[in-house]
Amino acid sequence: MIIVMKMGASQGEIQKVVQRVESLGFRTHLSQGEERTIIGIIGDERPLDRDSLGRMRGVERIVPILRPFKLASRDFQPADTVFQLNGHSIGGQKIIVMAGPCAVESREQIIETAHMVKEAGAHLLRGGAFKPRTSPYSFQGLGEEGLRYLAEAREATGLAVITEVMAPEQVSLVAQYADVLQIGTRNMQNYALLHAVGESGMPVLLKRGMMSTIEELLMSAEYILSHGNRRIMLCERGIRTFETYTRNTLDINAVPSLKELTHLPIVVDPSHATGKWHLVSAVSKAAVAAGADGLIIEVHPNPELAMSDGAQSLRPPRFAELMAQLRPIAQAVGRTL
Amino acid sequence: MIIVMKMGASQGEIQKVVQRVESLGFRTHLSQGEERTIIGIIGDERPLDRDSLGRMRGVERIVPILRPFKLASRDFQPADTVFQLNGHSIGGQKIIVMAGPCAVESREQIIETAHMVKEAGAHLLRGGAFKPRTSPYSFQGLGEEGLRYLAEAREATGLAVITEVMAPEQVSLVAQYADVLQIGTRNMQNYALLHAVGESGMPVLLKRGMMSTIEELLMSAEYILSHGNRRIMLCERGIRTFETYTRNTLDINAVPSLKELTHLPIVVDPSHATGKWHLVSAVSKAAVAAGADGLIIEVHPNPELAMSDGAQSLRPPRFAELMAQLRPIAQAVGRTL
Amino acid sequence: MIIVMKMGASQGEIQKVVQRVESLGFRTHLSQGEERTIIGIIGDERPLDRDSLGRMRGVERIVPILRPFKLASRDFQPADTVFQLNGHSIGGQKIIVMAGPCAVESREQIIETAHMVKEAGAHLLRGGAFKPRTSPYSFQGLGEEGLRYLAEAREATGLAVITEVMAPEQVSLVAQYADVLQIGTRNMQNYALLHAVGESGMPVLLKRGMMSTIEELLMSAEYILSHGNRRIMLCERGIRTFETYTRNTLDINAVPSLKELTHLPIVVDPSHATGKWHLVSAVSKAAVAAGADGLIIEVHPNPELAMSDGAQSLRPPRFAELMAQLRPIAQAVGRTL
Amino acid sequence: MIIVMKMGASQGEIQKVVQRVESLGFRTHLSQGEERTIIGIIGDERPLDRDSLGRMRGVERIVPILRPFKLASRDFQPADTVFQLNGHSIGGQKIIVMAGPCAVESREQIIETAHMVKEAGAHLLRGGAFKPRTSPYSFQGLGEEGLRYLAEAREATGLAVITEVMAPEQVSLVAQYADVLQIGTRNMQNYALLHAVGESGMPVLLKRGMMSTIEELLMSAEYILSHGNRRIMLCERGIRTFETYTRNTLDINAVPSLKELTHLPIVVDPSHATGKWHLVSAVSKAAVAAGADGLIIEVHPNPELAMSDGAQSLRPPRFAELMAQLRPIAQAVGRTL
């Protein structure tokens, strides 16, 4: 951490800052510039509260030097995290595809979709039983009934199941039925939920908040990691910007950025990132070309009758076509699918 | 709701959309333009899923006409919501000021601060016992111990207490000690929490998500209202933009916009909206001038020793000075403080 | 400037960076942390290209310490810039109000409006003769004819005139008719135009780009200042965010932030910042309360017939009412109007 | 265009709106909903000023139905625009790569780079002679001298040249030396420049403003098209968002969105979109996979000595490697490179 003193800060002010930092157990390093004095802090700055130091008299600005996350960083673990799930390696050479409807609507719908996405080559089945909806008047999901249908679909197809968990008290229930717990974009900083999911030891797909930075995503992963749970996939699902033509803006830069910063596998959600089914193929290809380790795609047998997110769902034949188109791109970047 | 058909949509496509809408119990209204056909939907469109209709063949776009919130809207309730709290009218002619530290750090700190803000004219005491922190390595609050200190401070000063609740299972505990439950910016769309707080019947301060629109804020209020709890204050606390000089960007437009759209009282948080104590006075004055019904301000006796958010906290004398400066502005807009 | 080396950067890499910086005429200062080495650069870093240094082997990050603007900063000139214009002090104790239509539409319209805003207490007349319009099919302004009508309106009322200039080759023409040259939000970084306006020596109102930072606004002012022209007003006119209820988001934080960072007068444009006439009064009051030195407000005698921006224009009686409401607020913050 | 009347709008108010619209030469269509009346406007709404209609009494909101651009739209011209440039088809089956330094720094630098990028397979040489720089203290380009060096580099290598033009009065000068005129991100809405470039008849690369929507980009293209110049490439170069880890956020969604909305060729600039050379390869691959018709990439023989944008420039060997990696991806999406 670097403390930049104001132009004209007095010797007394500088000394007080140095004393305070040293009283907290850090060594300091003074550098007298032509316009400003700079105090360097030597040691692991992460536990320090920069806001409070920033309030001392004569201080202009605090500049952090170290990244605030540790367990999630490549500095800490240079090798990729790879873990097994239902016979697939997540984070390895193979690109993992999770597909299925936004919401589980009925037993028939989810089992039919499961068969279709499996046939097209998907590796996991997605489907929401508990749905976070902006409006209290919208369909909120089938709840435990939906979870049971998902489990039936798994039995019928052999596909592992990923589904969202929305509250700490749901974790143990969802964990009985699912193979991967999904934390949605609105809950990326729901710390009670991160805690509960961390404790569960279950594989987790952590979605980036729609207005969260890459660094904040990694801090939320750090919460889960610090509870001893290391089976985490990070998911870029589009961020909120001023552009309104698409539902969100897929931050494709985040894919190689995250691959540099962290060892955790990176998944892309082209359905939420665009909000329009006719854009899903193009950005799915982009995600694979950019180095994503997985995709999570909404597929619905009858999008125009879907109870949510129909506009961004692919029909099964279109999904099968996309899978076929993705294979040569995966190959072009040295991966399989 | 208006359904805009694509240029060149066939009569068959138009008929299918009309049939589907009518099968859902709505009447329709066809308008043949020069380039496009438009289908108007007559009736309360709120329960309709526009995404799915948008997926039908030949449809270009769905345009909602009605606002998606109802109980929160001025159309539904033209008169301002005013409710009593500890002898103060919230949402009335008087502007309510809530002040105190970001986090309860000790018994002494909170009681001392309570006395100081009361003397300066504050009406409620704020202070966090459960703290949502980006980093798992930061101070997470004193928990129930902090709640007890808040209750002591209330006893000592007579100030009502507002404090944050972060998870559904904390609601009953926090409700034992607090007078107002605060929902933080990261939890604005934590629907399990909105549900629990709605059921509690306690007064609520609902903070706008830093990434949420005015409409989404009102939809979250709608969740609480739909559980029968009508004592809600909405809080503008700054949104996330590209500007990095300040921590957030106070959306001052939101104050008069919300006053037009809803009957609920509007509170502004100048501390989080700026992140810099030296900007707090100017934007507090702006908020009052723009028509806010209340302010929630961070005050700490020793900001440079604060365990969180020191940079945006006022010292008590500066807070007292601000209260004195706010009075003539309140008067200039026909309010008291 | 601080150069943060990567964890594990070699001594050779560190030495090469030091040599390069010293070869450019700067002294350096080495600080060996536990995880990273930091190289401080002593001297005025502004002419250094940080991107290129950032490309050297072993460098993780470059952290600028000094602000990149100089002539515009309070460090350079602590006292407020105050200049005279048509008998008014700009940047002084009095708040200056500029009012008039978005576009000059006819001789009658502008002269009628000029009389009305003068009577209500405005100090300058605004009106566009050259209009930047998103669509090539929209009204582009009356051009020189519009400038002549503005000059007539000045003669008739004694009000000084502010109008927009859109291209370097228009500067001399516009300068013949106007008292203040306005640079619009889309041209804040039109460097050829900033150059021409700087050379003109005319008073300038420089609008912030709708997606430009406070620092970039000050850098654009620096362009004008570096050509020797010091009569500049900076104008906050709303920035672009994800919120769509209003046309832009007024960055009220920018008002006190700019007052701290620069000595130049700060004007607020509540009309463009909201895009809705019914929000203009509330945010105008907020701007004055926050410390703005001036306001620029759209007023049109017949907004529903306006050729542009009718939605955000006040009718003259409403403008007069607003002027009356602003006076006690100006007084409450120690100003007159 | 749809005019939504307020709940409770009177018959008189509705009639006045209808009369006004009809007086402007449009037919109307009334639809009486349960809560609101809607007035549909029949005819080409583009010349109508919606702001002014929005100000009429009783009007709640105006909803445009038609897109505001025409010549740029696929509705108007369904087939892709393809044009010849120096023996290459722009917008055809082949993906065009433009490469070279941010700024022309010397005769040797640009000629050396031209040879290197040609050998690696680039089709055009890029290089700035006039540089838009945020700071007046930064290198502003060599001007006409730089243009001459570019022309020499063309002679030496046979590569066509693309370079930026910053002001209307530079157009004829730059057109003497360059094959393609580039309009930079800060000038996307510099209408005087769009006009001049439209008149020039030269091929144009129009960069999206960092703060501009897809629709606004197409409106700016419409300005050029409406002057009869149809040889336009649109360039997505990253937009400004809240994320600070990268310089900008590449809006990869914009590539397929633009391919749907317009017939013009789409180019991606991965260098400005990321600001970091080590992210350029990944996002270049993503752009090709998403359907881009071209790339414009910064290459510098010595990035750490570059006078601008060194951090985002590739060294020639890395660029040659990228070209090799792009070929199988181009093939995977049915293109060549």
C-alpha cells in the first residue's frame, strides 16, 4: 500500500501517519518527491482498512498495491483448478456445456429437454426450481417439486444437474437433489449465502453480479474458498451498461482477464449476456474462441410458451446445430467439446 | 402491451399471435401501419410474460405500456405514505435525519456517538451490527453483541435505532433490538430477505441496488408491500457509473422521479453516494433541496480509527455544523428539520 | 509515478526499468516489499508515457501520483477564477442563470423568449444556431441566420448571448455574434475545436462529455487554458448511465468535486441532465444547494411546438416561478441570484 | 410511433393530440385500453419530433416504433455491402486485417513495421499522423510529415493505408495520402467531420464512440450515407463501463447485433477494446468467431519505446503468431483470412 500525502503536508502530519502504520505492525518507507511525499507500507496490506488511514490529516490518497484476493489468485496457485464431476473434468482440456430451460415448468418439460440436450452433446442439465424474479407477480418456480423433477431427469439421462440456490436455508435441500449449486447474479454478494455454500462443500457455479467488477467476483469466490470449498466455477453472464439493444453486455475481455488472474474455471452464459436467442450462437462461438472452459445455455422445447426467459432460449434443433458449430472452434483453440 | 410485428410478417403469423394473446384472456386491437402491424393488448398486462410472446414468429418487439409495479405507484395511491416512528412522522413535512457510525465497534463508541448525534438534532441512530463486506478478511461486525449496544444507546438517548439485516434467518433477532430494518444495496434483490422483512411488519429502509434502476427499486418495494408491510422508506445511495473520482454517483434525478412515481418516503445516503466526507455536506444540501424526506449520514467520533468507511464519515462537530446549514435549505423548500 | 514490479521480477528487469526512467531525466527511488518491488519516479511525471513503461519486462502496473492537469488545478491556482461578462461577475458570489430555447427557430421566438427570461431574472440568453443532432433528418439549426436573431435579441434586451460552436472553421463567425462560445457534450474531446476556441480568447462554456470523467473534463479545459484562454466555465450536464427513466444522470457529486479540484466556475444544466421539464426545478435547486456557480436552463414559449428538446423545456411562467424558488436557496448557501 | 396517454387523460386532451398529429400529415389510430388510451401514428415517423409531442397535455410517453436510421438498415438494403480496396473485397468472405503502430513516429519505424505486418499477412497498414490525445502535453503526431511516411510505406510494401482524420479542414490533405479515412471514437458525433468525410467519397472506417449506443453508431453512419458515400466500415472498439481492469469493454454482442441491423461491414479493434497486449489474441479470436469482417490491431516493433499506446501494442512476432491462430478460427466459421 502506498500513502500519497498532500502537497504541503507538514512533517508532523507525515510522522503521525508513519507512527499509526507502524503501530499496526507494518514497516514503512518514506519517499520525498518534488511535489509530494509518499509513504510505502511493507507487509501484507490486505487486513488494513484504507478508508481510515485515508482520513488522517495531510493524506491525499491511498493506493493499494496487492490484489485483495489471495486463495483465488494465480500468484497463490499457478496451476489451473481441475475437478471431476460425473465423469467430466471441469477446468481441463474439454469444454463443458450445461443446457436446459430457465425454469423447470413440469416433469415432462424437463425430462424431454434433458434427453434432447444430452443427445446434442451437453454435459450437464440446467433448470431453475427456485427463481429470482424482478416482479412478485411473475412465476417464482416450482420449488422442491422442481428439484424432484430435475433428479428424475438426471436418473433418466445420466446428466448431472445444476440449479440455483437463493437463500442459506435452501442449501441443504437443494444439495440433496443437485450436483452443482448455482449462485445467481443478484446474489453474488449475498455473503450469508456464500458462507452457506462454502460450508456445503458442493461444487458451485458463481455468477458475476451484473454490475460487479472482475475483482469483486474474485472476492466473492474468496469467501467460498476461505470456507474450504475449492470446487468453484466462475461465470461471466453479461454486465449492465448504457447499451439497451441487448439485455446485458457480454464482457468478453473478462474471459482472458480471469484466466490470467485466477486458477478457477471460467464459464460463459451467452443467453443472459444477450437476452436474444438469435445472438446466442455468435457469442457462444466467441466465448469458446476467447478461452472459456464452459458454457451455460438456455434451451427450451417451446420458447414461445416458456414461463420465463423465452426470448433468449434456443429450441433443441438450433442448440444441436450450435454444438456442431462449436466443435471446430474448440479444436482451433486446442480444446475438445 | 404493444406487440410490434416485423416488416413483412404474414397474416398467418399475425393471427397466431392474436390467438395466443386471446387464449390468455386478453382482448386485442390490430393496427396496420405502412411498414409494420401493431397488436395492442387490452387488460392488465402485468402477469404476461413478454419474453415468450417475443419469441413467436413474426414478432419484432414487445413494448410494455403499464409500469410493472402497482402497490408502490402513485396511480394506485395518490397520497404520500406517512407513518409514525418514535414520535416522528416519516414522509411528512419534517425531514428525518438518521446518523451514526458505519459499524458498531464497541459499547462506548456507539453510546458516545448516539449522544453526539442526538445533540446535533438527529432523529434516529444508525449503526451496523451485521456488516456486508467485499472481503472475507475485513471486519464483519459484532453481530448480536452490536445489537445489544444499539439497544443500550437507544435507552440512553431515546433515539430510535436503524440497523441492517442481511439474511432471512436474522430478521427475528434484529427485530428484537431495532426500530427500523435496513436492507442494504447488495440485498435489494435478495427476494428471500424481502419476503422475510415483508412478513415481519417492521418499518423498513430499502436501499437501491448500486446497479439497479428506479423501476427495479420499486419492484423490490412491491415485494415487501405485497406481504402487507407498508412502512417502507426508499433510499437512494448512489449508483455505479464509469466515474471513479467518487465511490458512487448520487442519482439526484431519482429524488424527484421517485416522488412522482411513488407515494413512499425517499431518503438519501450522501455518505455512500460520495465515499468522501468532504463531499457529504454539499450533496446533503442538494438532497434536501431536491425534495428528499430524509437523510442517513455516517458519523464517527474518530474516523481515522474507524473499522470501516472512515473516509466517508463525518466527525460530530462537522455533523452538527451540517445540521445547522440544512435548516435554512429545508425552510427554503417549505420543510422543517 | 510509481512502477509496481511483478512478484518475482528479476534484478536485471528492475535495473532495466530504473535505467530507462533515469535516461529520461528522472531520479528513482527503490522500495523492496515482501511480495513486490516498487520503483518511485521523482520529478514531474506528466510528460512520461506510462503505457510504454508498462510494457517493459517485469512491470505489473504503473500508478500515476500527480493529477495530469496543471493549469486547471487548485494546486496551481488556489483562488477562484472570476471574470466579468456584460456587467456580471462569473464565478463570484452571484449565481448566473442562462436561459433560452434549445434552438433558435425564428426571429420572433428568440426575441420573445429573451424578453421573458430577462424579466424573470436571467443573466444570459442561450439559443442554438448550429445544432448537433443525432439524426441527419432532424432540424440542424438556422446557422448564421440564427446568429443574427440572437444578436438582435441581445440588442433588444441587453442580455449577453451564449451559443454553441461545432467546428473550428465556425469559431470566427460565431465569435462575431456571441458573447460566450459553448462547446457541446459531443465535442468535449474535439481537440481541433478546443484549440480554435482557446486561440479565440472568447469566454467559453465547456460541457462535460456525457461519458467523460471529471478528470477528462479538466484535461479538455487544460487544452483551452494552454492556449492562453482563461475565461472558462465548466458545465455538468448529466452523464450516461444504465438508468433509462431520465435522459441522463446528473452527477451532483461533480459539483463539489470540481470546486475542490479546480478554480474554474461550475455551471449545471438541469435540462439535459434530466430530459424532463417536470424534474428541472428539483434538480436546479439541488445544483444551487450543492454549490454551482451558474445554471443553464432551456425555456421555450411553446414547448409542444419546439423543433427540438421540447420535453425538457420550461414555459416562461414556470421558469419565473423557479427563479423565485431559487433565491432563498441561494441565500441559504450564502449566495445571491 | 405510439403515444401513450396518461391514466385519466380527458377526451379534449386526446383530441388535441390527434389533431396536432394529423395536422402534420399523419393518420392516427385510437386504442382505448382499460387504464390508458393509446394513439398510433401511421406513416414514416422519422421526421417527427417526439419530444415536442411528449410535452402536450395528457401525454405520458412516446414510443417510437421504427428505427431512426434508414440507409444503413438491412430493411432498406438486405444484401451485405461489399466494396473493393486495393485488390481486397471488404465485407466479403475474406476477413481483412489492418495492422500497424498507434502513431507514426519516424520514417524507419513505419516502413519497418509495414514490412513486418505485410509478411505476417496483414492487408492494410494503420498508423496515426494526427493523434487525438487526452492531454495537451502528450505527443500529438507528426502531422503531414507522418502522412508522407505512410505513403512511402505503401509504396514500399503495396499495403493500402488507413489513418485518422480529426477535423473537416484536414480531410482533403489526408485524402491525398490515405486509402481509408478513419473517424476516431471521440469524433463519432462530430457532425461537421461526418459531413466532410461523406462528401469526400473516400472509404471510411467509423469507430463507435466509447459512450455511444449501437443505434447512435448507425445514425452517424447515416450522416455519411446521406452524403452519398457508401464505402463505410463500422468499428466496435470497446465501450466505457464500470469495469476498470481493462481500458474499455469490448461489446462482442455488438458484432452479431450490427450484422442483423445493417448491411455495412463490421471491424473490431481488440487493442483499444482491452488496452492490454496480452488480452489482444484472445479477443481477436472471439471477434472472428462472432462474425467480424475485419480486425484493426496495433503492432509496434518496440512497444516499450512507443510514443503512445505501447501497453496495447503487439510485437511483430506475436502478431504473426496471432495471424496463424486466427486462420483455423476463420475457417471454422466459413471465412478465410
